[in-house]
Amino acid sequence: MDAGITIEIYDEFPYDFVHKLTPEAQSEVKALLAALQTNPYDPALQRQCLLYDGDLFEYPLDGGFSIFWRVRDRNLSITDVSGMTVWLLKVARSSKAAK
């Protein structure tokens, strides 16, 4: 059975989503979550991110914030997404200039 991709959020995510992010950034996060559930290794998605230490992704958002995430791939395959977990780690000030 295909387990698909699980998205795990950090405890403060609901607060950060509502209180730190602009409505445009909230829409961007919703689109990001949909993309992550489809394939976190999609090349178009990856080009929009900054990559740190080989597995920490930063996705810049409207308003000067970014969302940081990691993939835990139990299959160690970028083509088989079953069993993957995407961990949303934090919303923080972007290391890039605001969009």
C-alpha cells in the first residue's frame, strides 16, 4: 500500500502562520504544502528554495519570512515518494530579500 507523503508541522506553526505571515505568504504556504505532498524533490520547487547542509530547505515567502523544511525519506529514493515525511521546522526571517 502506498503510504504517500506525510507533512509534520512544528508546535508553533498555527501561531506563526496566522501572526507572522501576510495573506499572500499564507497563500504561498498553502501552495507549498500542496507541492510538498506531491513531490518535495520536484525540480521546479527545488529551484525556488535555498538549500543548507544538503537537506535543509528554505522557501522564501512574501513579507520577508521563509519557511524551513526537511525531508525524511525512508526509501532513500527521490523517485519513490511512498513513506516520505516532510518536516516543517520553522517560519523565520528570510535570508533573502523579500519577494
